Amino acid sequence: MSPDVNLTNMFSWINTVNWLNMIIAGLVIGVGVLVSYIVRKLVYRVTIHVMPPNIAYNIARITYFVLVILFTISGLSLLGINLTGLVVAGGLLGIILVRTTECYSKPGFRNIPILGETFKARRYNEDR
């Protein structure tokens, strides 16, 4: 070992971290995951009555992941991490998705397989 290596300097960042903000951010993310799980179960139980089971399950999963991402972004912003680039990337992704599905949706939403099933769901579950 060279005499220039000082172990206390390698771990000096531990003293400069705001541990209270780290704990609060962890709690926000943890509570967010719990709330997202509960909302996912509720969304599935409500939508299973009006939609086919596979679509209700996918809508519940989408809801869960969107909420987890939102709570994670909120927790990271408490730590001072700037995530405004995600807004720009999300906007561009939305434009790309709209443009690529535009040819399918000109006559209406019924030509998109997932949305078409959603709009036919009332007839699907009323026939049972």
C-alpha cells in the first residue's frame, strides 16, 4: 500500500450525506409501492366486471407501474435529483406513439386491437 492512500478520505462522503432526506425519500418510494399495489388490486377488481380478464389485468399492471414511477420520481426529487429530462423524453415518446398508430386509428379506435376490445367489453361481459 502506498502512503498516499488514506482510508478515512475514501469514506468522507458518509459525513456529507443528508441522511434524513435519504430516509424520507426511501419512505416515499416504499409507501408509493404499497399504495400502487393496493390501487392495482382495486383497479383489477373494478375492471374485471366490465372488461375481458386479460385486458383488466393489463390495465391494472399499467396503473401499478405508472404509480411506482411517479412515486420514485417524487422520492428522487426530494434528494435534489433533477428529472426534467424525463418530461421531454416522455413527450417525444408520446408523439412517436401517436404517429405510428395513426394509420390504425383513422376510422376509429376499434381498429386498434387493445382499444377495440376495451370498447366491446360491455357486450362481452353482459353475454355471460
